[in-house]
Amino acid sequence: MDSPTTIKVQVLLRGPWRTAEGVGRARALMAELGMASTAEGRATISAEIGRDEFATLFQRSVEEIAPQAPSGRDFGRSGGHISGELPVPEPLREYVESITVASPYLRL
């Protein structure tokens, strides 16, 4: 799904749900909401969601950040998106503390 039409998000689980069961429940609910899990740990789940689905689910838009080519001082930066604070959708509130748009990264 990694393309300009998808948004990468990071989901932070609430403390009591940082278990295999909690990750599984949150991941299933996220899928129902249109978020495709790409990686997970005990406390976080990384996911992608389509731009249109993102706007509908969060009632927010994102700003697209263009990739930056390497220069004399660094190795460049990936492209991606940024957004303000995101509300946690009702079905996830029991399990999820916060959802953020994953920032572009600097290449080191």
C-alpha cells in the first residue's frame, strides 16, 4: 500500500492492552475501520490507510511532504505526510491511547 495515496499511522495501545490479546483485538478493529497493519509490537501497531479513508475516519486532512534528495550535509529524507492531532475512533477507544501520522524519516 505504500504510495502517495496511503497514509502511514502509528497506534499506541493503552497499558492494559499491551498484550498479544490486546494487539489482536486492536488490529481486528483497525482492519474494520480500513487500516491495514504493517508491523506491531506489544505497545504499538504500525498501519496504512488510504487518503480518502483517512479523511473520512479522522475528519482531517494531511499535508504531503516531498522526499528530499541527499545533499552535502545529509543523506536526504523520505517523503510522507504530517497531520495535527488525530481523534481515536470510538471502536478503538478502549484499546488505543493515541494515533499519529508517522513522520518522514531522515536517512542516516
